[in-house]
Amino acid sequence: MKDITVLNIKFNFGDTEDVIHPVILKDNDEMILVDCGFTGFMPVIEAAIKAEGLDCSQLTKILITHHDHDHMGALADFKVKYPHIQIVASDIEAPYISGEKKSLRLEQAEAFQSTLSGEQKKFGEAFCNILKSVKPAKVDMIVYEGEVLNWCGGCEVISTPGHTPGHISLYLKDKETIITGDAAALEGNQLAIANPQFTLDLEKAKKDISKLLSYDASTYICYHGGIFKKAEK
């Protein structure tokens, strides 16, 4: 059995309903969660996994595409409840996930504070506090560009360093599927730069999308936006 399950985690952000798409990779040996939502989202993700007929206690790994709070916020909670789970990330992202280095997103947000005033400044301060509240978790397994992991028949690590320097995406060749993380979002049925105002290197982000589209893939699972199907040639 080699399955990919896309989770639909709906939540309210102010007056707006939003959704994120963590992914489960499952075969006979592994059950891997790719990204795990905001701080406090573990119960919601557990419920979504159960609704798919899966058991969270069977998770073997959590792979974090990058250290943004909406991708790793619940990571420490998962590790406490399921201590056997191995945390997987790139070598560049690992120090930020483990708390050895200060979050680049927090550095960006703090630098931006000086440009804000009034209500915007209050919102900025609240955002900084949210980022500061993310609990770190030790990374157990480092993965590298081009490495092919034996998950679901073969899972290639793709370096996509535009959004953050160590961001990775995953290519499952047998499934003709790419899990983009934040290397691409689905907007208007097209792949687009995810949150360009927060992307740390826009030029690299543009190249990331071109790189992902160059793969022999028909399906792209975007954390923000869901599933994109590439048109047949």
C-alpha cells in the first residue's frame, strides 16, 4: 500500500475562513505527516487523520518543509504525545526548528515593525508574539537536495529556497505528485508564489515554481490552495 492523503484543515482567521493542507504519506513501513499546522492545531489534525481512517499513534515521522509557524506550530505537541516520531527537515531549516537559531520570519517581522504605525503596529506586535510562542523541537533526521527516500515507492527531496533558505518540497515519482509546501500556492487554478510579502527571496521563489513545473508530475499538492492538476501536453 502506497497512499497519499491530503488533509483539509479549516479554521477561522478573524472573519475569514481559511484552510491548510498537511499531507499523510503511508506505505507498509511508514506513516509520515508533512507539516503540522499552527500552535494548538494538534487535536484538529488528529481528528482529520482519524476521519481518514488512520491512527495517529502509527505516525513514524513528521517532515517539516520549513520553520514557519503555520507549518511547525504543533510540532512540539506531537513530539510530546508521540515521542517515537522522528522529526525530519533540511540541514538549513533544522537549527530554526530546534530553536538553535532565531526564526527568520520573526527577524523579518521585527524589522518590519519600524515601518508600521497605529493599529498596524499593534497587529505587528501580536504577530511577533505569535512567532515567539512557537515551541522548538529537536530534528532527528536531516535530508538533502536530490536525496531519494524510500517512502511511498520513492520520495525525492527538492530544494526550493525562495520562501525560506532551507525550504524543501517532495517529489513522489511513482505517483507523479509533488508536495510543494510553500514553494507554490494554488491561486486561480495556477501555481503562484505563496505569500510573496513574506517570501525571503522573490527571485529564487520564481525559479522554484519553474523548477517544480519541470518535473514529470501531474499533481501538485499546495499547503495553501490544495490540489493543482497540470494540463496534459
